[in-house]
Amino acid sequence: MPTKSEEYFEKASSCMPGGVNSPVRAFKSVKGSPPFILSAKGACMTDVDGRQYTDYVASWGPLILGHAHDAVVAAVQEKVTRGLSFGACHPDEIRLANLIRENMPHIELLRLVNSGTEATMSALRLARAATGRDGVIKFQGCYHGHADSFLIAAGSGALTFGTPSSPGVTAGAAKDTLLASYNDLSSVEKCFAENDGKIACLIVEPVAGNMGVIPPAEGFLKGLRDLCDKHGALLIFDEVITGFRLGLGGASEYFGVKPDLTALGKIIGGGMPVGAFGGRADLMRMMSPEGSVYQAGTLSGNPLACAAGIATIETLMKEDPYERIAALAEKLAEGTLANLKEAGIKATGNRVESMGTIFFGVDSVGNFADAMKSDTELYARYHAAMLGEGVYLAPSQFEASFVSTAHDDEIIEQTLAAQRRALKKL
């Protein structure tokens, strides 16, 4: 007899492509069927069948305070009685913008948008306008949203102009995107050397989070800064995942490297639909209506998202939970590797503060090529076994797990115990 989730998935498949509104939710890469979530609180989610899961996806990272945090919920409840959307200026836009600037002083001016994709897309447009160049360097395995310029795979090699990796992306959109290898400065140097005077910007996840978590090698980010300065290109940090996740100052403060522009995502809205891009004032003043670079959005600075973001950031500033949640993530990662070793399963783990990934079947992962050697079939079986034990992990080997302030030592111990039971089923 099918579960309610399976029934919902069948209904969803009749009205939405693949039954989902974002591809990874379909669980295809883990060969499963997605649970349909009914509610969530703290570190726990409950599906339509009444099954409870300890959540390590956290809406793909932004729920650093856990689900339905009291302060965030109260802020939204108070705001919703005043209106859902204005399409007009309101005071909380200023308050949220200044909280971001206070914690990330390299962001001198910013603009709120509706998503991380909008943020990276707008930052790229601004960089091209500011430099008068078209080329952009990105890294294999780094995901910057679904704008055409970012959906590029290697053509005849990682250092050539790319070809589209999605139907509907034109060759014209792809031709200006070059691919380099993450953690390999020589590949970046070659891109610049072979396209001298043509590169507008380089965009990078300071900590890769979309080929699994891969930290930058020592000196890598500083090397990118130096190369951009040498060649007159702008450096864009995509901090949609790392912003307010690694610390209040984001990856820029964490690694001591200052980008020209930064893209932020839904963590600045407490998990609600919002994003932002910002950086040097001279660049941002090129944006319309002060300048001629156009970008707009009716829902940009939505009052509910701003209220949730203000509550989230102010709570983080007050509680400063980063050391505690990093310690919990370390405990989870070390316990997981110990459990896997005991079960005779080859694996390695990468972690930066409260985000991490366990890679199956490999000894170490430092770039996209390493990640692609992972045993995805084994991960799929592991994912299914963990879901059966009430632990909700990312339905892909190449994603991050996140710990929130709602997790504690008891929850981590329960997860590790569930893991030991799950491993016996593989």
C-alpha cells in the first residue's frame, strides 16, 4: 500500500515536471521517493505520514537557527498583519541592509533581490558593465544559480570556453564563460593568460558547497585576489551558502580575503525567499537609478523576508553560536567516519565550521574531479537507510549537510546511533 507521500508524489507528477519545483527534491540521484513535509520545528521535520526526521539539510543551509525559531516566527507574525508585500520602500529594508553592512564591512552598498540566482546574475552584469568586458571565469563543480552564464560545462577541456550544459542555454551565452579547476591557481592563470583583457570577473564559492563541501586550499583565495588585481578583473564571492554560516563576517572575514562584490542568499531572510548583492560603493553606484546598469524586482526587499532576516541576524549577533555548532558538526563528522570505518566502508569527510560532506569510496576530495570519483551508488543506499531511521540527509552525494543551533549533543548522539543501525542494512 503506498504511503501518503508516495500518493502526493504521484499527484505532483501530474501537474509539475518530475513532480517537483526543484530537481534535486525528486530523489532521483538516491533512487528514492521524496517524503512530503507537513511541518517542522527546531531540528525536526514531520511528513504527511507522521514520520519524523532529524534534519541536516536545513532548507539547503539558511536555517542556521533551526526550523520555526521563535524569534523569527514572532517577527513574521507581527509583520504579516501589516501586509504581505508593498512593492514600495519600507523601513525594514534599511535595517536589514545596515545589519549586513555592519557585519560585512567590505559590503559598502548593497541591493536586496529575491534569490541567490538573482544575486549572482546581477553581480555578473555589474562586473561586465564596470570593466567593459564579457568574459567570466568560474570553477567546475561550483554552482551559482541557474542563470545561463553559469550553466556551463567544459568544452574541449577545463581551460577552453564552455559549451552549454543545459538545453536552452545558447552557445552565445556559453561562449564567454571559461572553466577552471577549484583549488588550482595554475588553471586560473592560464585562463587569464589566454584571454588577456577579456575577463570581466571571476566568481567563486569561497567554500565549495555544490560538489560536496570542499574547502579552499591554503593561499587559493588570496591567489585569486592577486590574479584579479593583476588582470584588472573583479573578484565575486558567491556567499549564498557561506554568508552568515561560517561567521557573522562570512567567508571574507573568515579567510581574510576581500572581494569586490559579494552575493548572499536566503540566510539573510531566515530561510525566506531573498538574496542580496553588494560590495564596493563605486561599483554599486553604477546600478540604476543612480547609474545605468538595470536590475529590478517587485518583491525585492519583501517585508516578511526582511523581518525574518533581521530577527535571524540579530539572534546570531546576540548568541554568537558559531563555536558551539561547529563543535557539534565536528562530533557528527568524526562519529560518522568512525561508524563507517567500523562497518568496513571507505569514506572521507570535509568540514568547514557547521557545514560538511562525507564522500563515499574515496580517500580525499580537493576538487571537482576528486568528488566525481565518489561511490554514488553506495551513497544512495546509505541515504535510503538513514531516511528509514529518521535522518533526513541531502538527496545527493554532492551536497552539504548543515548543523543548526537547534541541534545539540543528544541529537547528534541519536543520529550516530541511527547511523549504526542503518549501516547494518547496507
